[in-house]
Amino acid sequence: MVGTTPAPRALVIGLGAEHRGDDRIGLDVARALRPRARGEFDVAEAPGDASGLLDLWVGRETVVVVDAVRSGSPPGTVRRVELGSSDLPEGPAITSTHGLSLREAVALGRAVGRMPRHLTVVGVEADDLGLRDGLSVPVARALGVAVQAVLLALADRASP
């Protein structure tokens, strides 16, 4: 149809800090997904806290954010949360490891009208968030599971 603009591609955002142990899992998932995107979805990295998310996801229909979390589950546990119109669970269910938390970024995005229509969070339970390079063993083992969780979230949104 002439004059119509295609919907923007889905966006995967890896959130994390490069040299904070397991906090880099979001970045590593984004890097693992980049070669698989093949023009079907976009991939971005958001090092540091979640304050830049609103700029990254503005105008997007579907966004998947991957982040290290602390919920009390065993390290390496992968959890997928579909936000829709609800907020991230309160308390220990899923807590971001950053200064401006993902929960706060979502609340801010809603307050200023800058939210994607569909937002999924894939959280990976962190073990070691100390100043060091590399992931702990349980979180490194969860990398493939987190990648698959993101791909499944994208597939679910692409299905009619």
C-alpha cells in the first residue's frame, strides 16, 4: 500500500555493566543475538543503569530487555516477565542490579508516555556482581537459555 510505513522492528536490549561479573549477562545475550537478528529484529546494548532505555525503545512496538536480577532464586535461573499494562513484580520477584532500576525506568516511561506496546523482561539470576570480568559458572551456563527465552518472546509477538 502506497504511503504506509512498516512497523519498526522489534528491539532486544541487553542491559548491564561490562566489568561487574554477572551484571554483564544482558550485554552477552545481546551480543549472542546480534548475528541471529538477520534484519528481523534490532539489537542494542545499554551499559550502566536503565536511564537510557526510554530513548532506545521510543517508537517501538515490541521490546525485550535482558538484565541480571536478584530474586532469591538459584543463580542462573532465567525468568521471563511480560509487562503489558502491569508493572514489574514488587519486592524480590525481580530486582534489577542497576542504579536506576528497570522498574523505575518502566514507571518513568509510563509517566511520560514513552513505552513500547509490548515489553518483555528476561531476567537472569545473578550470583557474583563484584568488580571482575566474566560470568560466574551458573550464569554462563544460563546464557543459551536466556537467548532462547528472548527468541521465544519475539516469536510469540510475531505470531498472529
